[in-house]
Amino acid sequence: METSAQEQLIGPLLLARGTIDRSSALRADDGWLERAWADPTTRVLVIDNGHTLVRRVGDEVGAVLFTPADAPPGQRYLLGVEGGIAYFAVAAPLPGISSGDVNGRVTIPMSLADTPEGEPVSAGLRQVGGLLGDRDAGLLVYAVALEAWHATHEHCPRCGTRTNVEAGGHIRVCPKDASQHFPRVDPAVIMLIRDTDDRCLLARGPQWPEGRLSILAGFVEPGESLEHAVVREVAEEVGISVVNPRYLGSQPWPFPRSLMLGFFAEATTTTLTPDTEEIAEARWFSRKEIAEALESGELRLPPAVSIARRLIETWYGGPLTGDW
């Protein structure tokens, strides 16, 4: 199979953006952290179960940032510094949003039209990751990942003692055995598979409704390279052999703590035998077939905020419609 001329991603990876300096050297400086928190120029992003407040002004959507004095009490995480301004996240209920208020939490991807101008709205990365600017997208991805880790790692895995948060939210220390524990990231490969006719393989899991398809993905196992994970996952999930995995890009996917590493790979066999526990349906698509299926509504693709969508559009050669 000839290598496609388009071997770099079309469009940005929307959750791989960010502008702030993470300032890791400052995390252990308790004096600096306290001074930064007392500084009225410091800005705070409030994070609650993966959601924050966003607001539209004109054609731009931005995160609602608070001063330390106006931020609610909660666990603090240092996110970094930009232009002399320190940025923190605080894990706490969102101001003005009732706890558990489903009407205040957007659950589908948002557009500018979905966001009333000037009115704070609660939303998560899946909904607004593509609307936020580089700085705010980076802040929110970072805060979501830290909040999720802290929520599930409150106790020492060695002895069960409740750990203390240190280093600006980047370490948990056991007061009993002094062991240190750091935020966890789980690497996962996600791969667009092409056959010798340059068709693209799409599939869906058993939990997805019909018509909602994506590319294959899976976690990297201990002692395994990324390339081997690509080959193994494809064989396990749909029973075909692939060669020549080629890395294209990565982005964090903090649901709760993945790092998605995107690949293209070439199929040497095409007869699909899906593992029914993992895959409910798998199909090969030509470019014409994918365009027709999107036009008819038979097919829906992952949203633009996902690396899956960027890999599919890179193979296709341009933007596609039909978000989940």
C-alpha cells in the first residue's frame, strides 16, 4: 500500500493546547505558594467533578476565573504561571450551581449558540474543550486530571493511611511511612487502520448505540511498547494483522487519566472477527462510503475535541461533519 501524502494531523489536537509555564520548581516553595494565593492578581479555576464555569463574550468562550478572595474553599492545585500571574485550581462546588443540578451541567458538545452571552454555564471538557482558547483549554485539562487523581488516591496504597497533599497538589505523602505518590497517567494507543484499498476501519463498542462509530483504541500493558500495543489491540479486538504503526500525535484524555497516543497502521488481512465483549460492530469504509453515511445520518463520528476525529479527518483529507 502506498503511504498517504497526508501524514500529519489535519487541525489541532484540541486538548493538547496550553500556554502557561507549569512552574514545577515553585510547587515545593510553601512561602511562594502562600504569597501567590494572597496576590489579588492570581486567578483561580474552580473544578467540580470535571466541570467548571464558562462564559461567552462575543464570539469567544472563556473559563470563569476567580480571585483567591472570591474563590470557594477547597483543595488547591498550582497550575502554573503566565505573564507574572499565578493560576490555581480549587476543587469545590461551582459558585451559583446547585450540587447535583443536572440542568446546570451541559452533557453534549456546545456551540457558540448554546452559550448565552455573559451568563456563566457549567460544562466539562467534552462540551467546551473545542471552544476555549489555548490558555483556558490547557488550564481545564490540567485541573480535570488533577481533581480526578486526588479523588481516587486519598489513601496510601501501602498501609491505607490517609495521605497529605503537598507540592501544590502534585504529590500525596503518607504521614505513617513517608511514601510519596504522584499523579498517575495511563498511556493508551488509538489507531486508524487502513487496508490495501485505503479504506478506513471503524467500530463501536457494545455500550454505544448503532451508528456511533470510532477507531480502535486500547491501553498499553506493562512491559509493552506503543507499537506492540497497536498490533496486539487490533488483533484482539477485530482479528486482523497490522504492520508499520506510525505515530502521529498525542493528547491528554483525563476521563479519568489517559494519555491518547495516535497512530496510523496498515492492515495485511481484512476479514473482521470482532471480539463480541469489546466490539459490537466493525466495518471498512471508503471515503465515498463514509461521506454518504454521514450525509444520510447512518453514521456519527467522535466529536472534534477527540484525537479519534483528527485521525479520521487526516485519513479522509479534510473536515467531516456528524458529531456524536
